Amino acid sequence: MWHAMFGEQSINHAKRNAICFPAINADAPIAHFKSHRGIASEKRVSPKMLLPERAFEQRCVPLVSGPLRHGGWLAVDDFADLRCCLLWQGEIHGADIGLASPAVQVYSGPMAADSTIADVLLPLALEGPYSYRVPEGMILRPGDYVEVPLGPRSHIGTVWGMNGKAPESARLRDVTQRFDMPPMTDLHRKFVNWIANYYVEPVGNILRLVIRAPGAFEGERQQIGYVASGTQPARMTPQRQKVLDVAAEGFAMRGPELAEAAGVGASVIKAMVKEGALKPVAIPVSKPYAAPDPAAGGLSLSREQQRAAAELRAMVATRSHKVALLDGVTGSGKTEVYFEAIAATLAAGKQVLLLLPEIALTQSFITRVESRFGAEPVQWHSDVRPRERERVWRGVTTGEARIVVGARSALFLPWKNLGLIVVDEEHEGAYKQEEGVTYHARDMAVLYGSLGQFPVILSSATPSLESLVNVDRGRYQLVKLNDRHGRAELPEIGLIDMRTVKLEPGSWLSPELRGEVEKTLQSGDQALLFLNRRGYAPLTLCRACGYRLICPNCDAALIEHRFRKQLMCHHCGHMEPAREDCPSCHETGKLVPVGPGIERLSEEAQRIFPEARIAILSSDLARGTLLRDAIRDVAKGEYNLVIGTQLVAKGHHFPHLTLVGVVDADLALESSDPRGGERTWALMAQVAGRAGRGEKPGRALIQTYLPGHPLMQALKKGDRDGFLNQEKSIREGAGLPPYGRLAAVIVSGSDANETERFARALARAAPLVEKITLLGPAPAPFALLRGRHRWRFLLKAPREANVQAYLREWLAPFKPKGSLRVEIDVDPYSFL
């Protein structure tokens, strides 16, 4: 049996590492262990632990009944050099005395003795894993998290593969330790490798996105709780009796919690601990996540919503990869519809990821998810505190966290059993990571579903052209919602031709828009003034010499933030105090703001509507909790005039809002961005869609200097399909995404001449390949950004071209030195 079960090498390996003798007293179950070095130890063992013949195949499985048997593999941590040992003969029986401390557990992992080299991937800019020797007695398998030395430091990494037996001459460093947590799944490792290949990134950089909470490997931090010791206090009082009654329930509670539950002061608890009536025990800081109930809080759906929900539930039931585009007008109840798909996924025992484009949207979604499923979902975004991030990371990898609501980086959490991804507001550019690894979370969510064979739902009132073209090609299933939920109707959209309007100096609101806002406020409803420009003014000029205030690190204007009394660069974050004199001619009082920003617009609104209760929604003025509180108060009707940037357009439900005024709708129409028209359409439609979501009808007025533009006319007529079909035709004719492919290569450095020389050397070495066009190098639109000079290439190719292979062949021979850096952006969304 030994040879059949383990093989000759495994048995010899086991005998070298552990010689274990049986307990000699059945009434006092003590197992005696002796290592191959002759070091002896004793361990109390619970008879509730059964070690079957094939227990070595299990991974830290809790064992609940039966005696210990010979041939069982145990993990014993008394010896630094002993990781597993073998109960050599006989059986152990005895009274139930509880588990020893530290507990005896089944050791995990396969027992192949020749797997003594582990290839470990580290979260560094590395193209592949490094090889390490596995110490005798340590058992590893792909996906395990380990600590390994690299240079003078230790790093946490992941076993990417096992590579056979190390030769005697190999000079490999040892794996330091294996962390006791579930391994990264094969699916997630495949996902990491695929992203690295697609975005031409070192695979270690992708692993860095996964291991975002290194503190999770330290285990749960412990707090001290108290339970009844069984010893009566020397002096019994009514207060002490209350404490004992509460403590008798058996739950360990922290001192303040126990005092509150018993209705006594903290001094009573301290005295009872001192007398030994209460004993301290270690308790974890965090509580287990509440399990969501798929049947809790079901909502009443309209007939159209029921049809759409049935389509999504059927897609989930296939347990295969499908992508559904949930295309519904603003206010149609898309969230309630995909909640039904989430419920079906939870009922099947799977995890769910709900991606949102903005942190500001999170709190309203948390409330809605909790109301529907009876448990608060898990959150993952940059505002989550480090300790909670560690808890979330562990909860996802163990499968305890069932619903996660998060920003784009939540996609990289080490999912154990992911069964559905919902990408809300899938058209949003915020899903594209612009720094570091420049991935697109929507596209990678679809990839993950394809690799894992589970469904993905993309939801939007203004779907991206990429998603609509995938529907045309039959790759995505289209699920439509044509009507608003309940009695709400889509807002009427009107255009205000600013060419015919005479504005007063320093004024940006037309008389028509002013009048409509005044009527709305007088009726007791809310109005929204939208301007997609932060700060007070986009430009500050000197009237004496014409000098423009610019950032010292970027080719960008400094934006005045009058509320903060600062000048700020929105690209590098440079800040300096607002000033009165010109830095060039030193004249005082000659600096003037040019154009409106949201702060300047609010200043005008306060002057025109002095009685209005004004809320300013901008990420510059409020972030995190303050911003979420402001959005909540607007929804409750505590403000009647809202002035906001683009974050107000993203999925908010303001039931009292009946008028939307767009102050400058032409900002992106004349840009060189091929997606400029599509983005402007989506933004205008989403902003207008905030109006009329309650009982009263809504209206949107758009101030524009280009009323004849096809986009403006399409907005006025509500002809979305006509405008997008025209956009498709333009893109297809030009071979631009989604009908063609783009990739950007940005060369940057601290020295302007050196950066230009390197960029031109790259251009001379570029391979000539049919159908692949390389444009550049040319100075980037922001030729100086964050103190670095920038040159840009743009690669244009048909869809079938292997862009990644071209980039690797072209760039592989070049190794940037000094301050030089080469960045690759596959499928760029920004052209700055």
C-alpha cells in the first residue's frame, strides 16, 4: 500500500523527515514525535480528528470524528526543521480533551518528492518567475503564496509552477515560508498571463495589481475578549452577576462590548478580570461577512423589466460564457433588472462582482444592494481603509465575500469562485486605467468571463460604440429597456443658440436658462446647472503683457481654484498660492480669469438666485464621505439648485430634479479625439437623463454655439441610433476602433534632446509590415508632463493584425537608460 499510495521516493522522503512513535496512554492521548535529527516532542491530540489514508490530498480540511490512525500525515510546528511527520504505528484513543495548541492539522499539498524547485512570480517589473529551492518537508503547488528572498529583501510572491528536482550544483536560494491561505486559482493565473501578453507588460506588474493588500498575509489581527472562567468572584454584586449572565452565553466579547451588554461600567469588567472571574481570549478583529439572501427584498418589476430579467437569468442558468448588453434609457430600472441575475448567481453558490466607474456612486449602490439582498455587500476602492482592504482580500480569496461592489481594480482580486461580473455604466472612460498598466476594466471583465466560462453583463443608457458593434457582429446579446420605470417620461431637450444671445461681462447663463431656473425654483423643484470644467477659470492671463500662467512641470495652464485660493495643475497636481502680480511683468491687478469653471458659475448663480439652496458637486471641493453625503442630501431634496461637473451624470437618482441646464456643450466636439463625438453624446444624454425621474416631467436646455452640429440635432430629436450609425460609418471608413486597432508608444525623459534622439532612433528601427501604419514620432500634445519631455508614436492596424507581436519585435532590442522610459498603451483612450 505504501508504494502504491506514495511511491518509493515519497516514502524515503517521509522517513528522512519524521520518525513518530505512538501515544502510550490511551486515557491521556499524547502523541510522541521524534525528528530525523533526534529531537523529541509531545503533542496532545484530539480524538475528534480522523486522518484517513488519503488525507494528504486534502488542504487543511477540518476533521470531525474518529481516531488517529497510522499512515496519517500531520503538520507539527514544534520543530523549525520539521514540517510534516508520520504517525508510525498503532492508534490513539481517549477522552475528548479538545484540540492541542497549536493544533494538529492535515498537511496540505501533493507529496511529490522530486518537486524541489518552485518558480515564483514576484509583484515587480519582471518578465517571468524566478526559481527557488523548496526546503525539505515544505510542500508547494502552483498558486501558493510564499515569501522568498530577492537581494537583501524578502518579497511575497506566487508559485507560478513547479519545475522538478534541483541538481546538486544548483545555487538556488530557499523559499522562506508558505502562507496558509487558499492558492491563487489556475483561472486567475491564466488571467494574469493573458493581460500581460495583451498589454505588452511584464507579468510581475500584473501580479502587483493582484497583491494589493500585503498585510492580508499577516493573518487576522487579534483583539482581547473575555469569557467566564468558571471561577466565582470573591464578592458577588448585582452588576457582576449581570456580567456573568452575559458571559455565560459563550461568546467572547471585548471589554467595552461586554460592559455595554451587561449595562455596567468598565471598572466592573476590569475588577472581574483581576479576580479571575473573567479570562482573556484572543478574538479576531473582523466579523464574518453576512451571507446575502437571493430571495430577500425582491422588487416589483414592470412587464418589460420582467422580460429583460428573464433573459439575464436564462443566461446565468447556462453556466457558460455569454455577454449581455443591457441597453436601457435613463430611469428604466436597469439596476433592478440585473439584480435578478445577481440573485440567480448567488443561488448557484457563486461570487458576484459589480463594477462601478466612480467611488461617489458606491454608497447609493451599497444601500440598494443591501435592501435587495438583506446583507451589506463588500466594498473595494481607494477610499477603503488598509485594514478593511486586507479583510476584503482574504474574504474574496476564501469565497466568504459573496458580492463585491468596487472600482476597476476589484477585477484583480484573487477570486475563488466568481460566477458573474456586472459592469455598470459600461461606456464610462473611467474604466480605462491611464497610468501604470493601461488596461480597460470593461474589456478585461469580458476576457475574465471568457476564460472562466461565466456570464458578463454590460449596462448603460448610452452604450459604447465598441459594445454596440459587438452586438451587430453577434458577439453580445442585446437586452433592451425602452421605457422609463413607472410613470416617469424621458425629458424634452431644447437647444439655446448662443450665437444670438448677448451676455453681460462675466455672465455665462443665457436669459432663457435663467428664466427657466427661476420658474423651477419657485415651483419647489430642483434644477441642475452642468459645466464639465473644474475650478474657477480654465485660463489666467495678464492684461498688461499677455503672459499666461502655466504649470512649471507641464505644458498646461494653471487652473485657479478661488475657493481654496490656489493655482493648480490638473495633470501633475502642482499647487501654488493664488497671486495678485504677474510673474512676467510684475504688474499688480492685471491678472484676469478667462472662461468659466464650476466655481465661477456658482458665483454667478449665487448672485442671480440669492435665495437658492446651492450644492456644488465637484471632486475638487468634496471627496469620499463628504461627496457621498452631499449626493445623498441632494437626492433627499435638501438643496434646490445643484451645480456640478461630469460626476453628476453618472447614475444618480434625483427624484425632485426637473430641469437640467448645460452651460457649455461644445467642449469636446472639435477635439482630435476620435471618440470625442461619442463621449459628448453620452455625457449630454446622461446629464439630461437626470431630469424627470420622479413624478413630474423633466426638461433639459443645452447652451451651444453649434446648434446645427449633427450631434446637437440628434439630441434635440432624440435620434440616438441615427447619430451613432453616422459615427460607425466615420470610424469604419477611417479604420478606427472598433473597426481597426490602435496602440500608442510614448517615449519620455528628463532631457529634451536625449528624449528626441531616442524617439528618432526607435523610428528608424521600426519594422515595415504591410497594413500596419506607424505615425510619428511627434511631440505629444502635452510635450512636457510632470517634468518629463514626451514624444509619441501611434500605431494603426486592421483588427486581425497581431499588434503585440509587432511591438515586441520592434522594441525588444532597445533598453532605455537613465531617465528614458518607453510606455505602451494598447487600445488608447487618451491622446494627450
